[in-house]
Amino acid sequence: MSARRLVGLETEYGIIRPQMPKANATVLSAQIVDAYAQLVAEQSTSATAARWDYADESPLQDARGFAMDRDQAHPSQLTDAEPGLDEAGIWTAESIALDGNDARVGSTLYQEKDSTEVVMNMVLGNGARLYVDHAHPEYSSPESLTPRAAVLWDQAGDEVMRRAAVTAQRLGGGELLLYKNNTDNKSVSYGSHENYLVPREVEFSSIVKGLTPFFASRQIFCGSGRVGQGMLGQKPAFQISQRADFFEAEVGLETTINRPIINTRDEPHANWDKYRRLHVIIGDANLGQISTLLRVGTTNLVLSLIEANMAPDLELAEPVDALQQISHDPSLKAKVRLRGGRELTAIEIQRLYLEASQRYCTERGIDDPDTAEILERWENILELLERDPFLAADQVDWIAKYKLINGFTQRHQLSLADPRVAMMDLQWADLRTDKGLYYRMAARGAMQTLFSQEQINQAVTNPPEDTRAYLRGMALQRYAPYVIAANWDALSFAVPGARQISRFHMAEPLYGTRESVGDLFDAQLQISDFIDELARRR
């Protein structure tokens, strides 16, 4: 393995309506998703979407070998249920599954849409998922194979959200503001999750041991920065990570309560015997493209170390305390204690992982461009952070934000407790390109970027070509009227005159690429011939 690995990113966005600051966030989120559904309906088939299929969801299965009882689960863990709004605008859920004997189930997303129906969950023509996750609109990117691709389709999600907000206002719903951040500083935190495909044969205990020190320390180059320490942001001090103060456990299944550094959800969305999907909930939501690249690329390499039994032999004495101690020290001088009494800074911990990755790649002759880029950037960023963190201000989100806020407070002789500073923190994450402080800095060249807006726009409507996301996205683009539902590992078609739904399973994430099925789309087959040929190749 290398820095290349199947990866998908998920982002829950903060949302408010300025004219109605106490408006129900779930209702606002539904308006965002429904507005994008209406925008899709107005546009060409290249942006077509379908309903989400919940039949294969299993969110309560634990990687430690058991399943949580449903009646003991927090409602936020029940992601195998169709969301909906009751008459009062409160989020509700009912499980649904496709019935293979009834081709009427899950009618196409728009053609027979009742005027009162609110679309809350959809699969997009670029292979991504857009839906309401309780009180937030969430974009889950299509599967990608390289760190750069993961960044590109994550950036596409930000553009999808911007277009949805503009459409919602055009349709008469009023202005909706979206923020790519992780907390409202009122005790609530929402996620920016990562998903990595790993071999099931790798012992989960090895993953826990190998990743815990890495996750606690990687925030130094992929944290998003936060004004305020504590869940309520009650201490007026800057910290590196938006999420760090909301973690309370080392290992666990939960995602919104008693949050663990290592999440144990065992829901591979692929061949269960062959794969495990590592669900990572500890990351910050990055606007910066370099921070996202480093977050994904370095994690890919560390997972390769774990698989090869070459990860550094490190064990934090108190992982949660170490996570927060590192976050609370923007000087990067804080030392955290390992079991045995040794103390290291976050930079020193990261150097041990970098050096192990360099040895691993040298010994195995791994020198592909993606891996080479991550190793080079990883080494360079640690050198900059060690010399002076502000030298990395054009690459690392939290440093750029910290530098901007420091300059503002010094010019105006303000403390970090000043409300104007809190507003800057929020405005940093504003998705409006003319208002968001990150975008204003990027526009004047103060932030390094990897992709042009044109490339991001292309990723909004087109899927990656080297994973099964290609089959999912292109099926929606070419055969939208017949795709009645989809999820990560299945597509369901309803063919006129057929008595049953045709459900095509995609348990192998690297099947369904342009190379393997692109000729079927190029041939412009009739839907029945397309399904027959797809089934023949399975």
C-alpha cells in the first residue's frame, strides 16, 4: 500500500437563517437539500439524483465483535432510517427497504414528486450523497483513490452547498448561511468524518494502538482553529482544533455523545469478509486544500504502516488529555506523556510516524507520485512548524486563522473574549466566497490551493473514474428515470414492464470504474440491455 487508498469524506455544515436565529435547524437543513433537489431537476441529466437506499445499513455493529441493542442507541446512531419532518417540523425516522417484488417502491426522485414532499436524502450524479443528518445538511463525497481526489470531491461538496443556499433563497425561502466548521460554541459539535478502507484481516486492536497517538497529534497540520476552550468555549483562548474539547473516550461506537478518538462502527459498505471501513470522527472540517490533503494522505500512510506491522511503538498515557493538551497550545511546545514516562511534543510524535513511513516506502520501493507528494509535504510542514508555526500560514487552516485574528486583536487592542473576535472565527468558515474570511484570503493568494474553480465545478457533476463511484454517478446521469434508489454498494433499477426491481450489488469498491464499465455508457444501450450486460459482468 501507499498514500493511495479508498477514501470518502463527510461534512456536516453549520446552518442559520439570519432573519430567524431560533429557526429549527433540521427544517433549515431540509430546505437546503430540497433546494438542491429542485436545482437538479431544473438542470441537465449530468446533475441528476436518486433516493438513498437504506437496505444495507448496519450502524450498530461494533468492530470489537458485538452489536449494540437498538433500544440503547442514541437516536443519532440510527442512520439506517429514512428521515422525515412531522407537521411541527421535527425530525422523525422510519426504516425503509426495497421490496424486490414491487417495482413501484421508491419512485424516481422528481418525476412523481408530490408538491408537499420535502427531499431530505439524495444520491448525486457525481456519486456523492447529500442529506439531512438531524440538525445539519451533510455532504458525503464519492469514493476516491488518491489524496488529491479526496480533496477535489470534498471541495465539490462546498460548491454543492453554496448552490443549494442560493437556490433556496431564489425559491423564496429566505437567506440561509452555511458554515464549514465544527461547533456553535454552545456545547454542540458536529462532524467532519473520514472513511478509509482497510483489510479486515488487520486486527482492530492494532489499528487502535497505531492510530491513537497519530490522531492526537496530526491536528498540528490539519486543525481548523477555534477561539475558545472548553465545550462552551468559555475560556477566551485560541486552540488548534475545533473538535478536540468534545472528545471524552479513547475507543467507542458513539459519534455525538461520549465521543471516542477511535470509532468502532463496523459497517464496511463493501464485501464484509474482505474489508473494514475505518470511520474516523476526530477530524476538523478544513476549508484549506493543503490541510485536507495532509489529513488524508498521512492517514493513508499510517494505515499502511499498521498493516505492515511497522507503526511506531507509542502509547499515550492519557490519550484524551493529550489530544486536548496539544490543541490548547498553539506554540506547539507542549509535551504529552507516554506510558513509561517519556514525554514528546506533537511535532516529535509526527516525526516518528513520518520516519517510519519513509522507511516503509524505501524498503518496498514505493515511489508513486501521490506517495512522494505526501512524504515531501509532510516533512516540509513539520520543518516549518518546528521553526515557526506562522511560516505555514499559507498551508494550514488553524495557523492562517490564528495569524489573522492575532493581527486584528493587536491592531484594535482587543482581547480574545471580545465578541468581534468570535464573529471572525465564525466568518472564517462562511461558505460565501465574497464574505468568508478563508475565501477572501485565498482570493488574494494568501492560501495555497491545488484546484481551480473550474476543476471543482467539474467534480460537482462528474464522479471519480477509478472507483465504483463512476458506475453510480454515470448510471444517474444516463439512466436517471430508471434508478429508483442507490447507496454506496447497490444500485436499484425499475424497468418499464418488469415485474421486479433489478438490484445490482457493488461489494467490490474497485469494480465499476471507467475502465471496467465505461464502454457500456459509451454504447448508449437501452436500459434493459444495460442492466443485462451489467449483470453478465458481475
